[in-house]
Amino acid sequence: MLAAACAAALAVWLTTAWLLDVADGAPAADKAKIRVDAVRTGLAAGAGAGAAVGLMLAFRRQRHAELATALDELDAAERRRDAAERRITELYNAAAEQLGSDKAPVRLTALYTLERLANDNPRHQQTIVNIICAYLRMPYTPPPADRPGPEEEHRERTRRNAARYRAARDNRPIPAAPLPHGPDPHEEHQVRLTAQRLLQTHLHPTAEHHWADIDLDLTGATLTDFFLIGCTIHHVDFTNTTFSGDAVFGGATFTRYAIFRGATFSGDAVFGGATFPGSAVFTEATFSGDAVFLEATFTGHAVFFWASFSGDAEFDAVSISGDARFSWATFSGLADFGGAIFSGHAEFEDVRFEAVVELESATVADAARVHVPPPGWKIETVEGGTGRFVPAPSPGSG
């Protein structure tokens, strides 16, 4: 700014000096007029330069004012964001603490508070899902199906009242009513079903509030009638998880790894139409009911080492692009691999089929690869270099 003012003053001085020099060499009659014009021109130039400097100063003051206003607005916005973040943190910390309450309504309120926070704050969705999963991982025993009916509860109250009466009659201390040990199991069952439903609802891509790119860590959890039908999950870990009742993952997509190592399925396990872009690990999993993988797609490896299938195992039309590993698995019921396609390495070392097995319509994409068919079976090369499973002739059968 100072440099601009100096340049303007220098320009005025030079202009005036030049006009005065011209006046010195002019005739006497014109000399006075030229000098007056020089002074007038200098004054006009000076006024213009002054006005320009004034405009520059005004512009500078305006810029400083705008910059100060912008900084104040930025600071205010930052303070509002900090306050909102602190409020969110306080709310989900309070909700997480409420999940430890022995009162079912308090725990339910905590879950719905977490749901609302996740819907309104996508950046916190994974953290809130982690809290819900941590709750479901807490030790839990499902309540017995035969809950005492009204008559049994009435008899129990009558027994306690009679004991209190006898104690009062005999002048003895009145026996205290038995205290409940922890949350009521039936109420806790409903709370946990609510937690599961929140995951089922918001992990579905068509949900009004879809929680996207979510990981689930339910290691060692006990889940009851757990459904993730058509849901999309990034990474799941169900290591040593107990699925009480049915577990239904039909049409689900596991965009990364799906770990079911050591999981126990007491009811039916349904993975029909599910998609596994990453590896799917079912090592040492126990399927007590039917295991349905009809038309499932495994882009990565499918690992079923030492898995136990007590019911029917349906792998009809399954597609496995990675390696398919069923070594040392046990199939006690029907093992149906009809129409299965193994594009990678097919490994069935020491597999036990204790009932009917359907493998003849299963194929491998490359018969030249080293495959390990199950005992009593072989892979026969067909046109195009593919292969199909066929019964192997028994030793000494010609």
C-alpha cells in the first residue's frame, strides 16, 4: 500500500516538473498560462492519486473486515461441531451404560437411542454397531421354552405366603422372598431380539436408513433366530458363535471375509443365494439342522475343514471360484452337490458320507489341476478339459 502511494506521488511530481520545464522554454506571453496549467494538472493528478490511494485503503479495510467475519464464522462452526460431537459422545456413552441396567425397559431405551444416533450420524454407525455387538457377546443362556404358566406361579406364591404365615405364627423370622439372579431371562431374550432386529433392519440395502460398509464382530455370541436376509455386510466374524434356532443369511452379501470358524447351528442354517466375494471359513462348524447353500456364490475360498453336518447339506448349483476345501468333514444326512461348479482346487480328503451323496453332476473347471476327490470317487475328464465326479470302481472289481 505504501509503495502504491509513493508511486502515485512520484508520478504527480514528474508530470508537474515536466510541464514547468516546458513553460521555461516557452515565449513570455505563454509562460504564465503554461505554469498555471502545470499547477492545475498537478493538482488534478494529485487528487486522482489521492482518490486511488483512498480506494485502496477502503478495499483493504473491507478485505480485513470480510476475513475477520469469515474467521469468526469458521470458529463458530468449529465450536458447533465440537459441541455436537461431545453431545453425541455423551449420548452413546450413556446408552452404553444403560445397556448394563437390570431393567429391560432401560436396556430397550438404550438400544433405540443408539439406533437414532446411528441414523442421524453416519460417521458413528460403526462405533454404535460395535456397542450393539458387544452387548450381544455378553454371556447369555436362552430361557427355557416352558416358562411357568399362571397356575404354577399362583402355586409358588401360595407356598411362599404359607411359609410367611407359619414363621409369623411361630415367632420366627419371616423368610425373605428369593432375589432374582440378574435380569429376567425372558425379558433379556426380548431385548436381545430387539438388538438383532436393529442389525437386520439397517444392514439391508433398501432400508430407509442403511448402515453401509459395516463390520460385525459377534465372536462367541449366543444368537436366537438370527436373520440377515438380503443384507450387505463388509466383514463378519462369527467364530465360536452359537446360533440358537434358525440362522438365515439367504441372499446376503459378505463383501470381505466371512468367518464362521467353530460356529454351532442348532437349527437350520440357510445361505441360499448368498454371495461371498472374499474367503468364507466354516472350519469345525457344527450344523445340527439342515445346511442350505443352494446357488450360493463363493468368489474366494470356501473352507469347511472338519465341519459336521448332521442334517441334510444342500450345495446344489453352488459356484466356488476359489479353492473348495471339505477335507475331514462329516455328512450324516444327504450331501447334495448337484450342479456344483468348482473352478479352483476341489479337496475332499477323508470326507465321510454316512448317507446319500449326490456328486455325479458336480464339475470342475479344469480337470488337469490336482484335485482330491472323496473316497470312492474320481474326476473324469470331459470335452473342453473340464471334469466331472464319477464313482470310482472298487478295488478288484474288474
